Amino acid sequence: MRFTRALLLTGFVFTACGGPERIVKLPVPRGDELHAYRVMAEGDEMALAGQFHFALLKYSEASRLNPYHEVIFNKLAIAYSRLQQFSQAEKAAERAIRLEPGYSSAHNTIGIVYLAKRSNKRAIRSFQEAITLEPEEANFYVNLAQAYLRDEKYEESLHTYRKALELDPEILDNPDVIELTQQPTEVAVPERLYQTARVFAELGNKQSCLEYLGQALSAGFSDGRRLMSDTAFEKFYEDAEFMDLIALYGIEDRDS
């Protein structure tokens, strides 16, 4: 309830262009401001250790001490998201954006939340906004590329992944990059999984290619002739793991 009260006590004004309400930042006592920084730092240590429940408590405390700091609310949103509390994550990220509309990381965070909630088009717009604000951040391009995959825009996804790799050739090996995981209630669509495997094959990322190809085969993809004549996979035709995978599902040669 204390967190809710902190939000309700905040003043609002409308932006001149009629966009989202922007929060009027009121003065925060210096003692509370410094205390909020210390508590936020403690939350960071817990988040790095994977203790997101405890990190959430620290970020919530920091947000009560200083309800006008966009970084605190972005970190609060990330912690909620890690705990799959997406409605709360969305509210926290929205507040971060209203506190500072030019804060690229908050647009990226809310894009991740939209993607988790399967609001693909909203996720795409949020990642695009983050890129507009910070065009050299490779991670934003990866997130946008994954949103394109979710929206079955495969060419746009491939182009965006390539842009990310131009900025950071090792970005796809970064464990902090969000994963394109299937939601528990989502129906596996063989064609979408196959197309996702194609994208990673084009990128030369064998591990992700095999992961999604295996999911496609498991979900019922069975067009062996198409698979074994698809130029996207040609580089893997002599790869033992690739051939073992397709043999497992009865697709063993080009003429199948």
C-alpha cells in the first residue's frame, strides 16, 4: 500500500503534443535521495546474484524514498518482469518513461514486457523508440529482431539481427540478451518455428538454429524435401548434429 500511495501522491501534467502524462518531479529531501541510492545499490547486488524477490523489495523501498527517479522505476520494472509479474512491470516502466520520456532503457524494458504479454506490435514500437533514442545499443536491435520474429516478420528480423551483429559481433552469445521463449499457453506453430530456425541459420548461429528446428520438427513440421533443399540450411548439411537431428525425425536426405 505504501508503494501505491507514493504513486497517487504524484502530480501530473499533459505534454504539449497530447502524449502520455508527464510526471512533475517534486523536490526530494537530500537524506531520502541518498538513502534511495544506497538501497538501489543493494538491490543491484541482489539482482546480479539472481535474487530477484529480494531485489524487488529493495527497489520498491527505493521508489518510496524517491518516487521521481526514472532509473529506480526501470529497475523495479525489470525485477517484476524477471518474476513474471508483468502487469506491475508495465506500470513501473510506464512511470519511468513518464518521468523521463527520453530514457531509452525504459522503452526497451516496456518492450520486453509487451513481448512477454504477446503484444507484439506494441513491443516493436517500444524497441524502435529505444533505438531512435540510442541507435548504437546492439541489445535493442536484438530485442526488436525477436519481436519481429514473434510477429512473423522474418525478413525484418534477419535485417535487424544483422544490424545488431554489426554493432556487437558477440551480442548473440551474451547471456543477458532476452530469449525468445514460448509462453506456457502459446500453441506451437511449426511454420513459425521453422522460419525462426531459418533466420538463425542465415546468421550462422547453429545452436539457436538447431533449437528452433528441433521445436519445429517436434511440433509437426515434416516437409523433408523443403528442409533439405532450403539454401538457408545448406551450410549445415555436412554437420553431424544437424544431420542427427533431422534423422531423429525421419528426414535423412534431400530426396525424402
